[in-house]
Amino acid sequence: MVAGALGLMAGIELFNRKSIYGKAVVATAADRDAAGLMGINTSQVITFSYALSCATAAFAGVLIAPLTLAGAGMGASLGLKALAVAIIGGLTSGLGAIVGGLILGISETATGYYFSTGYKDVPGLVLLLLALALKPAGLFGKTIIKKV
């Protein structure tokens, strides 16, 4: 599972940095209007981004299914953990997602070991609140200041 996730992240990062289509995705994400003025078909890029995110979610589901029992309610807890990881690490950083996942995983495991496994989900919410209160951009995120 770890190798598959790292391989997928490396593939997407390589796609974004080396291919012209990946650069169009990054440009559209940064500033849709400017990307459109540079000749990028932003509606097509947004459609492609949705398709890529659906394929990534399907791949993640295939990776996680052997470890957890697949069910209708499994997405809520995993989605909340994914949101906490993304905010802790920073929404604009791939490395931040890895570090945020390690921090959350270690804190959940330590809580389950030293306290009860019933409290295993508590560190994710506490770390999420701390990250939002102390550093809203995340550990590796960049604060964007827009001048009006």
C-alpha cells in the first residue's frame, strides 16, 4: 500500500513538473484567468483535473480496501483524516501531505498504545484544530497575500 501510494504521488508530481499538460494544470490552479489569457483551455484542464482526482480516489480505494472492510460509511472517517493530513501538511505541498500523514499516523498509533483504541481518532481532530489556530497554511504551505 505504501509503495503504491508513493508511486502514485511520484507519478503525479512528475506529470505536473515535466509534461506540458501538467504545467497547464498547475497554471490553471494558480490563476485561472491568467492561464486562459496564455492560451490554455481552462475548462478542458478543469475537466481533466476532475477525472484525474477520480482516478486517484479509485486507486486509493483499491489500496485501502484490503486493510479496512469496505462499506458505505468508511469514507467519512477516512475523508476526515485525509482533510486533517492535508491541512496539517499544507494544501499546496506534496511533501507536506507526506509529513502530515506521518505525524497523524504516529500520533494515532501512540494514542492507541498509551491510552485506549477508542481514542484513536482524537489526535487527528486535535492536530487539525492546532494547525488551523497556529499555522493556517500548514507546515509546508505558502501563505498567499492578494493585493486588491
